[in-house]
Amino acid sequence: MLIENALFLGFCFIAGSAISAGFVAFITLLGVFQKLIEKYKTAKYIKVIELAIISGVSFFNLVFLFNLSLPFGIWGFSVLNLFGGIFVGCLAGALAETLNIFPILSRRFKIRKRLPYVLIAAALGKACASIIQLLFF
């Protein structure tokens, strides 16, 4: 029984590590962090940023895997969700930029002059939907 549990734990660790590595590779491929580092001129902190990414992915992978309860309260939970929303927004923006979605849409729908308003509307829609989800679900 002990050997079976140890093998199962090892398999789960290897599978979780593979998923985490694939996720980090995916966001690295999109260039989210490279563009943020370039924009804010923080290249000298690249090791710290890489450590933060790997630590965050590993920590929250363990929290999810073992269904741990984090004693942050509603304010801590709100801050975590704020940072999560910023990350998802950056990820969606990087994916859209990688796929060149905005130039294609602006040409097809003939909205080149109004593209900034479309982007603001998309951001406000995302923010409103997140608030509704937080309050009611």
C-alpha cells in the first residue's frame, strides 16, 4: 500500500510538473512577459521575474492539487483576483496580438477609425462581467 501511494504521488507530481511547464512554455511563447519587460524597461530584474512566475505557478498548482484553504480573507482574495484578471487580460491581449486579430477585424468590419472604442468596449465588458460573476456567482 505504501509503495502504491508513493508511485501515485510521484505520478501526480510528474503530471503536475508537465502541465505547469507546458503552461509556462505557452505564455512564454506568446511573449507576454517579454513585452511587459520591454515596455517597463525592467530587463535587469529578469531573474526575479522568472522566479516569481515559476514560484506562483508551482504554489497555486499545489493549492489547487491539495485543495488547500488560504487564510487571506475577502480583501486578500480580491487582490489575488485583481492580479489574476490583469494576467488574463495580458494573456488575451498577447494572444490577440500574436494572431493579428485586431487588424483583420478592423479591415473586415471597416472599423479602423473606431478601433480604440471597440477595444475600450471589450475591456469594459470584461470588467463588468467579472464584477457580475464576483457578486452573484
